[in-house]
Amino acid sequence: MTIALGDFLSRFASNPAFCVTTLLTLGVILVNGWTDAPNAIATCVSTRSMDVRMAIIMASVFNFFGVFLMTLATPTVAYTVYNLVDFGGDPHEALIALCAAMFAIVIWATAAWWFGIPTSESHALIAGISGAAIALQKGFSGINGHEWIKVVYGLVLSTVLGFVAGFVLVKIVSFIFQGVERKKTFHVFKNAQIASAAGMAFMHGAQDGQKFMGVFLLGMFLANGQSGITDFVIPVWLMALCSATMAIGTSIGGYRIIKAVGMDMVKLEKHQGFSADMSAVLCLLAASVGGLPVSTTHTKTTAIMGVGAAKRISYVNWKIVGEMLMAWALTFPGCGIIGYVMALLFMKVF
């Protein structure tokens, strides 16, 4: 099943709850591009391979193509997020709960951006809709455990594999170029850093864009009074809409987060920046193909930690790492509780 653009526009104009939910979902996608995408280019900027303005333009373009092309090729992450929680029952009440979840995510993501904390909108999305589903179903029956376990797998993949991949890849790169004069490798790694940062931006769009499309489709089906749809096709117009929205958000930039990830946590050289980006790209690609909803922020920062630790453990600013881990640890319960409370409030008021 799919939804035509004309049907979407008609429902958007006639259903106030769906209109608000749609605008909030687009707002979350915009904020995601604004706050998460800077992680894709943080190392590229910190190693001075590109200036901030050009890096943001590049990230905007590759975010767009990442959302669009990877969804055409393998939309498994969108299906996973769509089936993550149970919004069955009364479609109108479920739509109100979903609207509340989107509102909670915007609050959480905006606060994280303001404080310059590279928290994950992916984790916020999962936590927000999970909290709202628990409120809607009045218990943990709102959580689909066989799908939610993929989130746990994704956490392990992004944490352990991201760190190990960064550690190993930078060791391999250093070994290959150990006898080469540093000046001769300058342009090689500068171009490689730009290419890997573009790949990182592409995979950010591929992962995060699909997550939000899954929620977008859930809202559209609920607005049509359909709460039990399990088989659907993502329409091309939705891919284009989400791609453009994320690209616009990315173009706004996020220098605070670029500084926190690429400058404060670890001081990187070009070959290290390339190794961190490529490690994250490979992990995100594996997760996308496997349908695992992972955090691009989580994957990128653990890869950077691995690269820094490969030189020596003290090379990593563990105070910054601790602050990030605290933000990640707070996201699931924090945004989940906000989603739960907002859903109860919205269902009572509306």
C-alpha cells in the first residue's frame, strides 16, 4: 500500500491533527539535519580539509541523496521504525499520541543543540514514540519487543564496532604510510577526508531519513483511519520531501556540535579524520542493509574515540566523552518520559 501526493495534501488540509503532526515531523527532520548532520563533517572541518561553509553545503547535498537513493535501494530501516511500537486502537487518539511524541522530540533536540551536546535524534525519536505508545496502550504492550531488540543490536554495533573499526583502520592507514614523508600525504588525505566526509553525510541521510519516513507514513495511515497497516511502499514524493527538509536543516549548520565532536574531544590529523569517517560509514552501511536503526552521532563519535585511542588513551578528552555518554544515557529515559507525559496531556486535551 502507498499514498498518493494528492491524497496526502487533501488529508493535510482537512485534518487539523494530521496537519500539526506533519508539521512537527518535518520540524524534527529539519532539527535532525540541523543538529545531527554537523557530526558528519566535524572531522573534515577540524582537520582543515574544508572550511565550515563549504562542508555544510557538501553535507546538505549528500544528505539529500542519502535519504533518496538509499530508500529506493533498501528501505529496511523505515520498516523497522514503523513496526517498533504499537499505535493500534482508535486512529484519532493514536494520531494525537504520535503528535505528542514529535513535540517531545523537538523539545529534546532543541535543548541539546542549545547546549552544544551531540545527542542523538535517532535515540530521541525511538524514545519519544515509545513513551507515547506506552501512554496510548496504558502499558508496555505498546512496545513491539521483536522489533525493539534491533535498537539494542544497533547500540552494540554503533558503540563496539564503531570504536574497534576506528582503532583498526587508523592503525592500518598509519602502517601503510609509515615510510612516506608527511608532506607527500597532505593532499592525498585532504581529498580522502573530503570524500569520506561526503560518504558520512550520505549515510547520515540514509539512516536518519528512513527513520522519520517510517513515522511519517504511520501518521498518514492513522489520519486515514488505518491503524493496522503492515505492508506498504514508500512513495517517491515522500522521499523527496524528507530529503529536501533534511538538506535545508543541514544548511543551517551547527558549529557548536562541530566544535564539540571534531575539535574538543580529540585533536585529529587528516589521516585520522579519514579513518574515523570511513569507519563510521562502513558501520552505518552495514546497519542500514541489516535494518538496524542506529545513531549516526553515536557511531561517528565512537569511531573518533577509537582513532584517538589508537595513538594513546590519553589522546582522547575523556571529560568530553563522559558528557556525551551522559547525554546518550539520559536520552532514552528523558525523551521517553517527555513523550509519555505529552501523550497523556495531548490525549486529555484534544
